[in-house]
Amino acid sequence: MKKLLSFGVVAGVMLAVSGTAQAFECKVKESSMDKPGGFPERALTMIVPYGPAGGSGQVAAAMAEGVTGLTGVA
């Protein structure tokens, strides 16, 4: 019974937090995000102080792909 109650509490908190996160979602028009003065003109360097095979390296690689898609610079 105690496990069921704690599971219910955790599920309720997760639902409340996810609802709050969706309420504060950023709603900015892409047209208002113009690039200042030709930024970026050259490649961006992302430094990750961990190995590429770990979770941090994989997240950094995914972020780099996203930034490349947004900026058009590899």
C-alpha cells in the first residue's frame, strides 16, 4: 500500500511539473530573431570536457546538429 501511495504521489508531481513547463513555453516568432551583422560568419567551436562515447558527448553532438540547422554554419 505504501508503494502504491508513493507511486501516486510521484506521478502527480510529474504531471504537475510537465503542465507547468508547457505553460511557460517560449513563444517567439522566428522573424523577430534576425541575425545581427552577419553572425555567424565562421565555424562555431563547442568544447565538451568529456569523452565522445559517453552521454555528455552524445548530447553535445545532438546539440551541435541542432545549432547547425539553426545557423547554417557547421
